[in-house]
Amino acid sequence: MDKLTKIIEKRSSVRSSVTKLLKRAHVALDEEKEKNDLNTLEEILELLGTKEEILKQYNQEVEDLITDKEKFKSELKGSEEYEEALLLWVKGSPKKSSGAEVLPAFSGVSSPRLTGKTEPLKGEIKWVGFKGRRVFYAYGNLANILSGRGEKDEAEWAYKQALSYRANMADVRYNLGLLLQEQQRYDEALYSYRLAIFFRPRLAMAHLNMGLVLGHLGRKDEAVEVYKRCAELDGSGLKDPKNHDTTKISALFNLGRLYADEGEYEKAVEVYHEAVRRMPDYYQAQSLYNMMGT
């Protein structure tokens, strides 16, 4: 057996493991929604991340050994399909798309009561020219438009369609959380925010709103921890550091208000003073000063 064949056989075994792990990830995402717990999914994605690195190494070795041009093209296509499948799940993967539609739709995406309303939307997505390549972005953008127009059911459907193509879009999960929170579907919103943070740990707005939802659910101690964590998030290298810093101050504002509501006024004042001390010049501070009585 030559070297190329040996490497291809080893890679086939890794690819088989990846396929099984992706199926487990889908199952975990549905099962853990009931528990609002992401431990199993975290473990699976860590394994997928390891497999991704191994596959990259094998792919490079195979490509270096192939001399036939057509075989090389075929090899690249096969490698891209697995890379795309991993891209949809593994945290920290670069944003790119080969156009492959890999993931099946979530169960419940095409709700019977929405079928008639959403069929024209499917046509609109295809008309825009997004069919296949980056279709998840099209569904996400459509969902934002529908939500802004007050068409909440249709927006929810579109968000879930986007996520059925690419599960690790933190922005879409955050926006879906907002939609659910507006409808006071707090447990569902909480899960959506958890997933947004899971895929983008420094998404400050998701932390902030998760704290708000926990407060609505009466889980005050957890809300306190979330606000504290949000206030300490690192903002280095982010595209919008101003919004990030403003959100961190808002987290302190809400933490102080939570303490005040619980009658812990000394803690509340201490947190408000910290917020003032850390407040950037562009922060709209009047509401915070009103809470402090100044």
C-alpha cells in the first residue's frame, strides 16, 4: 500500500467520526433545549474542533501527494464539503462558504400554521439569488426585516431557517432571543442567548439580555453573576468597541438596579459609582444619574 492510500484511509476514518459527531450535535441541540444546558454540546464541539485540525493535516498531505489534475480537483471538492460541515458548528471558524447546503432543517421549522405565509418567503429568498450560497445570510436578513415590520411568527420562522443552514451564527441566535423575549417566552429566549454566547463568548448584548431574562424569571443570583461577567468582558479587537463598552456600563446599571430592588442599597450605590467611574464620554448617562439621585 502506497503512502497516499494509507493517508486517505486514515482520513476516511476521521471523516466517519466527524459525520457521527455532527449527528450527535444535532441531537444534543434539541435535547439540551429542554434542560437549558449546553454541557454535552460543548464536549461534542471540542471533539469536532480536534477532528477539524486532524482533517486539515490529512487534507494537506493528500493534496501534496496527488499529481493528477482532475483527481486534485475532485479531492478539493470533497475536502471543502467536510470543511463546510464543520464550519457550521465549530466555534471560532472563519466566516466563509463553499455554497454547500449541509445541515438539515430543525424539527418544527415549517410549522403548519405558518406554511401558507412562508411559502412566498421561500420564493423571495431564491429570487434574491441566494439559493445555496450564503442562503443563511439571506434568511437572517429577511428575519430582521420581518421582525421590524411586526411579523413575529414569520420572523421566527426565518431565523430558524437561517440556523438550519448554519448553526453557529451568534447574531441570529441573539436576534431570535430578542424576538422571544419580546413575546415573554423567557425560557426559550434564555436558551437562545446561551447559544449566542456559546458561539461568541464576547457578545456583550447577549450577556446583558440574558441577565434581564434571568431577572424576569426570578433567578436573581444568576442574573447578578451574568451582569458582573458582562461588565468584565474584554473588548480588544472587536469591530464595534463603543457599543461593547456601552453595553458593559448598561450591565452595571442593571446590576445596581437589581440590588436596589432587593433592598441592598449600599451595593447598588457602589455599583452605580463604579459605572460612573468607567463610563466613556459617549455614554448617555442621564438615566444612571437619575438612579443615583444626582
